[in-house]
Amino acid sequence: MAREMICISCPIGCRLRVETDAQRNILVSGNGCARGVAYAEAEMRAPTRVVTLCVRAGADGSVMLPCKTKEAFPKELIPKLIAELKEKRAGLPIALGDVIMHDALGTGIDVVATRSMAEKAGGHGS
Ligand code: SF4
């Protein structure tokens, strides 16, 4: 059975048609370059996404600190990751790239801050 997907590896967004043959080979068409094949294979075998979100920070948790996974994260684990990060409170001050959650859900992937914040940032970076 053929499946259609949009390649998100670059802004062109090629519409890919992906089929699996009897030998379980993945056949891709519609791709503008080889990255589309790699994207389709990863989507079929183990889809991942970079997760971006805000984590509560500061003593009272009133500051929202933008964060992201350092690498693409297994898609099936993203709801659990978001649930855990909702309960997280990051300390301040914090620097761009500081680890907010190490080895998230045992994947070996860290969640890091995407901006610096002073202790009394009030939502503004330093
Ligand atoms: S297949 Fe290549 S050209 Fe098309 S969206 Fe993916 S990366 Fe871009």
C-alpha cells in the first residue's frame, strides 16, 4: 500500500509517495533529492521530530523558558516527554544551551534551553 507524506527536510516540501515491496524494501518517488529518501525511510521505520516547547523556570515557576530537544526525538515518546517537561521547574539563571533534562526518557537525547535568562528575567532574556 502506498503512503503519501511531505518531506520536511527543507523548505521545498516535496510530496513523497512511499511504497514497501514484498521484500520490505522502501520505494520512494516524488523526492527532489536523496534527503527525501532518507526522510521517508526514517518515517517508515522510526519517525522522529525535534520538540520545541517552554518549561517553567524560576523559584515560583512563573517564567516560561523556551527549550528544545538537542536532536530529533522518537515521535512515539513525544507525548510522555511533554508530560514530564510540564512538571519540570528549571532553575535560573540559565544560559543558552544549558541542559534542562539530561537523557530524556532514556533516549540519550538532552533537552536544552534555547535562550539565556537572568534570575529575575521576568520573561526577558539576558
Ligand atoms: S526531497 Fe530534497 S528537495 Fe524535496 S523537500 Fe526533501 S530535502 Fe527538500
